[in-house]
Amino acid sequence: MFRLNLSSSGISLTRKVKRAKVSSNTINKVFEVHYNTYIKPKEVSFEERRKVALRRYNFRIFISVIIALPILFIAMNYIMGSNSEKEQEVISGIMILAIIGAYYWCRRPVKRYNSKIKSEIFPEIFKFFGKSFSYSEKSNLDLGQLSSDSEIIPSYDNAKCEDHVTGRVGGVDLELVEAWLTERRGSGKNRRTVTVFKGLFILFSMNKDFSGKTLVKKDWGKIGNFFVGKFSRKYSNVKLEDPEFEKQFEIYASDQVEARYLLTTSFMERLKGLSDLLAASIQASFFDNKLMIMVNAKKNLFELSSIRRPVNFIRDVNMVLEEMKIVMQIIKELKLDQRTGL
Amino acid sequence: MDNQIFLYAIPLVVIYVWYASLIGKRNKAKEALSSVDVQLKQRANLIPNILTIAKKFITHEKKLLTDITELRAKATAGYDNTNKQQIQEHLKASEMLGGKMGELMIAVENYPDLKSDQTMLQAMQTYNEVEAQISAARRFYNAAVTSLNNAVQIFPGNLIAKLANVGEMPFYEATEADKAPINAADIL
């Protein structure tokens, strides 16, 4: 166990930090001044906005229920009385669409309110990490380009990218995006949408110069790798000395020597440590003097408090600090801020 | 008759595939060796610059500088990459040169003027980068040699290797001095 310091802020972090439950009562001491200066003054106006949004939300739910109940009653009667299967299917389909539409209509004031928090409060939170940090709710990340550059992003039909953070820590440029990628599979009645990736794309500038590409993919076992091994045609498989690392990852690279230059024995240890630390499956790609790490995360990151609770940004602040702690830990764990050659 | 041709053909195909795999492994090891040489050449090119700067400041370790010059000449001398003995000597000389350069880097610590010299700092940084590249190339070479040597030593590969005149290749090992534990008192 060792303690780390978040360079500019001085927040102490322990190595073996589990994704702790986010506190909603106490603010981190180091952040207190920043919170009181930039965020707390906005709470009053946001409390007003929250009340308005909540009123609208409740009103819309009320209207929806009032309208939906009699229509649902009539539709059910009609369906039960009808002999035509086609008619029953059409009416059921219309009802389902109407329920989905009503749900989005009801949620709209909440969505707008949450969006206001993300556009007005989150940038203030991220300012704490330094002037170089910026946050935007919508991501302008060119996922197609990133996918073709990194070559570890699974194929997808639909991508939802949000919560885009950029900044610089200890000489390392970083970019973080939350992504949810889905793909339509099967045909006919088996046609379904499958989540192919949900989690974080984190890009770091590297402290080493390199020109080729090295991919650190999840190891699927001998048979699995054979089928997944489309990379082996383009890149050569790199066999590294660490059997534990080899069990966890499968490496493909355009240059065997460069792959070993990047994946030193100590870096392999760090990547294994990172995977244990996050308790999540990770994959990585080295390209264009950058390192991209894909972290699987089941839950939504940067999720806001319920609109039904009075405004208290402490929970949101603590949640952002918690998420950023992970990014800082990756930098420290992989020693990306040091030019050690190891 | 057809069956007889089939019976003769199978062992021939197996022997050919085995032979092709052995040659492939030998070529891979040679490719890895040339990667090592590229990096060693880079280091050899860098050493005269470091020595020129060091000579201006270093007063006591004259023998160390002479040793480095001699070893550099030995390490950059040509060799036959099909001769196991010559490869071994070439790699040993390179490793000894690396060891002596390591000693020089430690000696630099005793000369604050040299240590803070901007050109020296830059040269040392480049040298460390080259050392990291050598280390990576060495790992690639040793992996390729392990694969070749396993194929050459395990039956029936050993028989085919003899027929095809494919031999083992030496590992690029650390010198005994490098393997010895570091005495902190010598450095501090």
C-alpha cells in the first residue's frame, strides 16, 4: 500500500481504493474552499430550477396517467374483443410506442435540468484539477477515427458518447470519454440489440516515442484467440516472458522490438496491477505516441443525484472526485508521468 | 499402388513442414539478432560523444574510459552471424560494454559539473533510451532463440536440424558482473 498525491490539488489517495460509496454529506477538505467559492453560491438558483423541473415532471406524469388509463382500458377491451390477430398486434404496438413516448415526454424537464447541472456545475468542478481541464456533456470525439487508429474497439452500429473530459496532469495529456456501443445482431425474430462495450475510453500521451502499433487484447484462450485472431494477419503475435500476463492478455504488434520497448517487464506488472485495482477487464492500444485504455464499467459514470432530493452538489462533487481518482491512479500506477525508460 | 504413394508422401510432407518451420525459426532468430545489432550500433555511435564530454571533467577514472573505447571497438567489429561462437563473443563484448557504460554513469555522479552539464544530460537521456531499446531487442532475440533451440533440441527436430544444418544459437545473457547484487555502499 502506498499513498499518492494528486499533483496540483494535494488530495491523498490510497492505492487499494475500492469504488467507495459516494458520500453526500461531507466534502473533501482540500476541495472545500473551491466548493464554497465556485459551486455553493449556485445552489440557491439551482434549487429554484429543480423545484420548477420537478413540478413539471410530476405534472406530466399526472397528465400521462389521466390520459393513459382510459385509453389503456378501451384498448384492452378492444383487443380482448377482437378476433383479428393483426389488429391486436397493431394496437399493442401503438400502445407500447405511446408508453415510450410518454416516458420521454415526462422525463424531458429532468433531462434539461440535469443537462444544466452538467454544463454549469461540472466545468466548475473540473477547474479544480487545473486550468487545462475542461468538461463537456456531449462528446465531439471522432469515434470512427479512434476505432481505426486503436484497433481494439469492437465493431458497433450505434455509439453513445458523453461526459468528455480533457486535461493535463504531471506532463501527461489525458482525454476521457464515457461510451456505450451497441450492435444489431441476428435476423427476423432473433434480431436484437447487443451491448458490445460500456465503459470508458481513456487516452494518455506517452512518455516514450514510438511509430508502430501495439495492441493489448483480452486473452480468449487458444481456440478463442484463433477465431478472434484477425489481428494476427495484420500484426504479429508477441509472446512475452510473463506467464501471468500472457494468461490475461494477448499481444499483437507491428514491431516485435517496439512492443517489448513499450511493454517492459515492469509495465506488464503495472498493467496487471491496474486490472486488479479497477476489478474490471481492460484492454489497451499504443498508437501515435498515445496509450488508449478501454475500461469496462457496468454502471453509468457521472450520474447525477435524484431530482427529488434538494440541491446538494456535494454528492456530485464527490462522485467526480471518485471517478477522477481512478484516472489519476492509472497515471501513477503505469508511471506515465515519469520518463524512467521502464 | 495409390496407397503406397500416399504412405511415402505423408512422412515426406511432415519432414518438409518440420524443415520449413526450423528454417523459419532460424530466420526469425537472425532477424532478432539484427534488431539487437541496430540498437547496439546506435549505442556505439553515441559512446564517442559521451566520452568526449566526460573526458573534459573526469580525472580519476581514466582506465574506465580506455576500457570503454577498447570494448566499443570489440563490440562493433564484424562477426559471422551463422557462427555460434562468434555470435556469443559479439554479444558478450556488447554486454561488457554496457556494464562499463553503467559504471561510467555511476562515476558521473562524483562530478557535479559533469552531471549538470546540459550536453551530458542530453546524452545520458538518449543513452538511457537506447539502453531501453537494447533491452527490448534482447528480449525479442531471446524469445526467438528459445523457440529455435527448443525446435532443434526436441526429437525429431534434432534429426531434421542435423540434416538441414540448423544449429542452436546463443542467448544474449547478462554478464556475471550484471547478475551480481548491487552494493549500495559502492554507489552512495
